[in-house]
Amino acid sequence: MSSSAGTVVDYPLYVAGKAMYSEQWLEVKDKFSGETFARVALADQAILDQAIAAAVKAEAEMAAFKPFQKQQVLLHCVQRFKALRAELTELVIREGGKPRQAAAAEVERLINTFQLAADAVTQLDEGRMIPLAVTSAAAGFRGMVKHVPVGAVSLISPFNFPLNLTAHKIAPAIAAGCPLVLKPASLTPLSALKIAQVLAETDLPEGAFSILPCERQAADILVTDERFKMLSFTGSDVVGWDMKVRAGRKKVTLELGGNAAVLIEPDTAITDALIDRLIAAAYGHAGQVCISVQRILLHADIYSEVKQKLLEKIKKIKAGDPNLDTTLVGPMIKEAEALRLKKWLEEAEQRGAKILAGGGLKGVLFEPTLLEQVDPDLAIYQNEAFGPVAILESYTTFEQGIQRINASRFGLQAGVYTQSLEKMLYAWDHLQVGGVIINDVPTFRVDNMPYGGVKDSGLGREGIQSAIRDMQEERMLAIKY
């Protein structure tokens, strides 16, 4: 199902592990050229209901699926994704507008995520002994706990990492023994359908997975239907928290992004490598990363030096064609998002913010932009920019800098550069975030680490082992002997 220039390719959806077409279609556009290059079959209410019923029917068989069987499925995916590296890279570039090097890196993370899940299947403990004889009344009892799958799970993945963030939902579900129904982002549905194509080659039980592009209104059943035992959503905070309210009795995990900050102490060597790292973290994939660097907090003693070095390099970067190996900043996902960010930028400038670099917009190409003197009450500071914009600000004491980071309504990850062990531990103790990254940017993520946020950044944790545990529950056994 690869396509060449000018050719529109049709992709099926997958219901209960089988490819099928529908009477409705969604066009998929090349995010740089605007050309329609693919269509995907859309699920209607009847198809969604069919998929949910199949998932519920498959619960017992998936729960009985042995660790070695799960591992075989996951390792098959690893090998097939390796063989499909080039095709998957091109797909992410075209449907997501992700620059080539970042797209290739995402394919590697897809492979790693499935490999980690395959490893986890045979490494996770199945349960533990519980000492029950803690009172005389329970002296004759022994207890054990085992982990069992919650049942059918509803998964909703975002556009910005259409392969890897989809993998972070599918692979743990398989490892946990949960049948799944996944809705990929409508802007980037093809990557998930390629994963589905590979899953369809395996020996998963019938009904174990359905991958269903669909309209948002039709997808509401994935949130509200009580046949699902869990909902896992990655996306905007407004949508995510509304879903939680409407999800009923099911478990809910939310990964909702943020306005990540990095703090740099004056004991840090301001090298070219550090400046390059900050730039890549702020502007890579046009800033459309949940843990993209949005706020750069610099100690007053190094503010001018870092600012100057950043500007020297940022002014040489142009937003451009994601097909090129040299491109760092590609297109934003759609023009409406670029216009939204432009409006926020203009509002900030009117309120006294200083644009040090960038700020220009041409279609979906937004110049990498650096600001200072930004009012913390403004939308571009308070909210997730999700675009190539970073804000400089100065602080005088380490404690003040930590307080500035915590003033955000978000709390996903934060980066802290310091050589002081005391300050590292202070940051770990006091930062209100899901992850503290020392001597690197908050954009750092390894696919086996617990990943998620607090406050408006979400609920629960991704990362293979954490996600598997979220998709399971404890079942107690007490034996009187």
C-alpha cells in the first residue's frame, strides 16, 4: 500500500483482526505539499459496535494467551517493522510532516517499543505472596495475589508520533492480555493501519484488535461504552479531562502534554552541544512534541551568554521540506494550528513580549521563534504552544527557578542543568512533574521509563511495564488451611 506522486492509495480499516472497507472515506494529505495521497476507510457506528462486541468476546481467550504466545506475536512485529523501515519512514514524513531524520528515529522507537514489550512479557512477575496471619483471627490463612487483564480496552492515539505513541498503546495491551479497539488520529491514520496490517499476520485470537479511523462524533462510544474496562487517551488536556468525566466506571489513563521547562544553572558549561540540544528540543518536528522545550529558564549570570548563542544559531534555521535530511523544522500539522499560534504570538507582542528571532508564517511553515519578556498570564506562556516557539526568562536563585516551573498548570517533565548533587535532589523533591531530567532537556524519553504527568498533564503512566500494569488488576486468593 505504498504510493507514488499523484497516486491515491486506499487503505482498509481492521475489525476483529481482519481488513475491510466501508462506504465512507477519509482523505489523507501530504502535510508539506497539501496533496491528497491516500484514503482510509472510515468506521461508522455499526462497525464500531461490531469491533467492541468482538473485543468483549475475545477477553477470555486473550486472558488465556500464554506469555510465549504473546512474545511470538510481538517479536514478529519487531522483525516486520525492521523490514518495513524505509516504507514506514516515508509514511511518517508524508502523513505527519515529520522531518526525515526524526521520522527515521520514530521508526526505530516503534521497533524498540515492541521489543521492550516482548521482553516484558517474560520478565514481569505474575503475582506475590501476602502475609495474612497478622491477627489471631487470620492465623490459619495464606494469601496470594496475581495480576489479571482488565478486559477490553479503548485506545485513542495522537497525530504527532503516529507510530510510536500508537505502539505505546497496542504493545502493552497485547502484553497485558487485553483485547483492544484503537482510534488513530484522523490527521495521521496510516501509521496505525500499517501496524494493524502486521498484527493481522500473527496468531492473535480473533477479535483481539481493531484499528478504526472514524469521525470524532462516532468515536464517542469509545469513551462512554461500559463494555470497555479501560480508556487510554493521548491528546489535548481539554479533550482528555472531558473524556474522563464521561468515561463512567472504567479505568482512565491520560497523557495530555504540557509547556515543558528547562532550567540552566551557572555551573553548567555553555557548549555548542548544549545550545544545539536546546534548539533541537524546542524546534524539532516544529515543536509538536508533548515534552518540547517551551520555557528556557536561565540564571541571571548566564542569561546574556546563552541568549546570544541561541540567536546565532536559530536565525540560520529555516522551516522547510521534511523530505530533506537537513530539515529540523518542518510544517505544522495543519494551517489552523499555525494560525492559532500566530494569533498567540501577536497577542504576546502587543502585551510587551519581544520577538528575538522568527515569528513569520507562510502556510503551514512557522519560523522557529524565540521570545523574551513574556507576561506569564498570556496564552502562549500558560498553554501548550505545540509549535516552534520558545520563551526565555531569567531567575536569580535556584529555588526561585523551581517555583517558576511549578507555577505552570502542567507538570509532565522538566529539565535541570546543574553540577550540584544537592540541587539535583532538591529538584527531584520539589518539581511538580512526572519526570525530572538532570543535565538534559525535558524532551528526553526512553520507551521503558514511566512516562506521564501531574496536574493538567494527565493521569497514569505510559512506558511499557507501567502501561501493562495499568491494563491489569490484582486478584486476591485467600486459603484457609
